[in-house]
Amino acid sequence: MNYKAAWAIAVMTCMASCSTPDHSKHIPTEDEMGAYVMVYHKDIDHGLHMALSYDGYTWTSLNNDQPVISGDTVASQHGIRDPHIFRAPNGSFYLAMTDLHIFSQKDVASRIGIKEISEYRESQFERDDEQYGWGNNKGLVLMKSDDLVHWTRTNLDFTTLTCPTRFVDAEGNDLPWSEAGCVWAPETVYDYEAGHLLVHFTTRMQRNLERIYYVYMNDDFTEMLSEPKTLFQAPADSTGRPRYTVIDSDIIHVGDKYHLFYVSHEHAATVKHASSDNILGPYVQDDKYDDHDPEIHEAPNCWKRLGQQKWVIMYDNYHRHPANFGFVETSDFESFTPLGYFDEDSVCMKRTNFSEQKHAAVAHLTVDEAKALEAYWK
């Protein structure tokens, strides 16, 4: 069975390519970490942004909140969204991003205040949204680095896959991967049992409901090692189909449990929590999770506070103007304490030089790594 997609391996423009990996490199432990890096995108430029924090509370954007990687240099649609950063057990950093630009027409862009933007295509989206839905795209941008400055890149086009999708159309005909309506919000985690990187992401076929898929990747982040399979979906109705959409999966391994945070559209876009003893599930929804946020929100990311048995669930309220992040904290994944939004009165989470950030993720750094990034972008 052929499960391989077409990919292009490239080197970042204006950045040196990675040298041959040093397998003897020191892998820092949590005790050696002393900083955090946050990646996010902004609608205004569809590029990758980075921010640093030394305490996990106050964050400062690198490059004066300009992109550290321009979306039009790495993505087939000239824009990236939903960036996720993962520090793997081998010490390397892995970036996974949605290959998508949602404001490619000037009339659409002007609705959110963008005055100048390249007209990359004649339609708002890459394909007909009547057939493939809002935000339709074909693939992902995957990148690897040892220092967060020099990167290698792989572009995956899922519509070139030849393996079956296990979906059928209204007439009962098998749908090929060329009919994938979207490939969104990829994240990377490590499957210790399989010994491989696992990338999970949101997919729908044509205009059907979204669900969570996964593939295994090689350590170079250049080749799929498995065909895409379903990881998680909403409960089925009487016909066996999911009753509602689930998107934006985030998986963190703590102790002997895998914790899945995701967005449920059962009623409105809301973050939910589920857990499992196995990275591939089955995941059991936790009805105790409550971020006490009545507004719709998405893009959860769970990260650990260094030196503490505390984890933060960060999420994106994309309906606020400007968009902002909310935060929830837990020490046991059973009780959850809302921390509020960036820069609100009496809220501990602060920004020093950025705003309007979207769909973020956090990884740990050593102090030396953080200082080196600051020096590079100054």
C-alpha cells in the first residue's frame, strides 16, 4: 500500500541549512531548563512569530513582533497558520504548521483592516469552497532545527496520497485523498512505544465534519512512515457518523496518562479534555474540565511550568477584538483554575511588546538557548 505523499525538501531562504546532526549532543533535562519559547501566527502577515519568557508569566516577542519566518517563503499558499513547536527526546525542535492563507483577496483582507496584501489567487481559498468548505487547503509545512535559527523544511501535500481514506460520498463511492477538504492545526508528540514522532492534525473530506487524524514521521521530518488514520472523533450517531466537529487536538504525556485537549463544536467552539493510557486512545472525555469561559475559543495548548507540578492550558479567543489568549492552570488534571487573559487587570499573564497573536504553542529552553535567540534577533 502506497501511503507516501509528495513532498519537497528545502532550506530556509536567508538561513543556513542544518549540518549533519551531532548524535553526541547534550540533551538538557528539565532541571537544566530556564526559559520558554512561544510560537504563534498573526492574521496580518500569516508568518511565524516567536516570543520568550524566563518565568512563564511575562512574554516578549522576538524581532519586534515581526515574523521570524515569512509564510510566503515556506508555504505553497504563501502563508502559515496554527504553528506548533515540540522539543523531542533527541533534543531537536520540530515545527508543524498549516499551509494556508485565508486572506488572499484584497476585498476579504480589508474586512479585518489589511490594506495591502498580495493577490495570490483569484478566489478566497485554494479550491471551490462550495465543494471543499471554508479554509480549504491541501497540506502542512514541517520544519526541524537544533537551534531555532537554522531550519530544514518539508511540505506535505495530502491530496497526492494513494492510500484509501475510508470515506464515501453521498452515492457510496470511495473518496480519494484528493478530496481532502482541509489539513489543519498539526501538532507533534513522541510515541515512546512505537519509537517515532507522531503528527496529529484536523482533517475533513470535502465538506464533511472534521475529525482528528495522525501519521508517524521519521526523525528528519521528511517522510511519512504510516498512512493517515483516525485518532479521535465525536461520538457517532445512529448511522455511525460523528455527531459534530472536533478540531485542534493537543496531546501531552504526564506520568502514565496521555491528556488530549481539543475543540468540540457540539454546541459552540469550546475546549474539552480527554485522557487515555495509550497515545492512540481510546480517549475518554473528562466532564470535570471547565475553563469557566462563556465565550467561544479554540486552539488549546498544554505546557508545564518548569520546576513545578503545574500545567497551563492556553487557548485562543479568536472572537475578541483584538484576539487574545486565555489561560487555565492545573496540578492534577482533575481541578482547573482559570487565570484570565493576557494583560487583564489582576491577571498574572503579561505581554511586553505584542498583540493580536493567534493559535500558539510553548516549549522549554535553557537560558543559554533563550539568550542566543535574543542575540540573533537583535
